[in-house]
Amino acid sequence: MSLPRLTRSLRPRLIAALALTLAAACSAQGSGEAQAQPPQGNGGPDSGRRETAVFAGGCFWSTESNFEHMPGVVAAVSGYAGGRTASPTYEQVVAGGTGHLEAVRVTYDPARITYRQLVDRFWRTIDPTDARGQFCDRGANYGTAVFATTTQGPIAEASRAAAAAVIGPARFVTPVRAEARFWPAEAYHQDFARRNPARYGGYSAFCRRGDRLRQVWG
């Protein structure tokens, strides 16, 4: 299998081999992504209110990392959503057949950041023109979606329409889907980018995430 088509099943070995040589490149890449999409939110005091939103953006390590630093976001948890298998394991999801996507549940303070701001941010962290995965992660479980409640649905659709207008509605394939049961992933996947900066850095740089996002969004 060629390197560009490697899936998460080979990722641990790939990261171990590339982490040291790509650490510097990854730091530059990561900073480029952050500069392109700065955190949003009013940064005011915590109101104590909590709401949740669920996004599938390919690798949940990246989706989690993209959200958890935003003002108003209280927590981001990696997991699985949209499939048929109850209490799925990582091995089951990667093997296929569960219908689940890697997803992240974002808990936020609605007085500090709105659901619309979260969805607007989400589009700019993915390639919504790719129906077969994200970046170097290929396969159905790396598909993208916004899982929205009945109340969230119209807001998510309006955000999607605005984002699609930027790159062309015909090219924009990421859907807004109905709310689905969210299953948290294993503990070793949580906060992966923060706890393993060199390993995540090597993976992110190899996948050329920042380059592709600039190609899609400018």
C-alpha cells in the first residue's frame, strides 16, 4: 500500500517513524492552520450553562484539537456516531461495517460562543469536497457530517449554505445529519494531540492538512 493511502491501522508505526523528522514541519503546519482560523467566541465569564454539538470531521484527534482551544468551549470528547453498533470499539469502527463515523462531542457555554460559530468553524477545518475520507485517512469511518438536533438543524443548514457558496454548492458533499447516539472513544484517544504533540505533529504534517485546507478555502 502506498503512503498516501495509509489508514489509521498503520498510523502508530508511521507516526513513530516520522515524529522526530517532522516535528519542526508539523509545528509550522499547525501554526498555519491556527492563523487561518483564529478561535472565535466572546471570551466573557462562564455563565454555567452547557449545550452540546456533535461533528464528524475525519480523524477525531484533529477535530477534537480544533475545537478544544476555542473560547467558550468547555470540553471536546472523541468518539463514534451515526452507526448501528452499540458501544463500538475503535477496532470495530476501523474494520468497517458499523456505520459509525469518528466524531467529537463539543460541550460549550452558549453565552460565550454560539452554535452557529461552532458550525462555521467546523467547515474551515475539513475538506467538505471529499466524500471518501479526509486528508490521508481514507474510508467510510473518516466521512464528515454535522449531527444536529431538531433545534440545531436549521442553523447548521444555514451555515452549510453559506460555506458551500464559497467553494461551490455542487462540490460541497458534507451533510447535515439528524442527531445520533454518541459513543465516547477509548481513553487513549482522548486529548491525543495535547498529550502526544510530537506523534500527532508527525501525523498532521505527513497528511499535509494545512496545505489542503488552504487549497480548498484559500
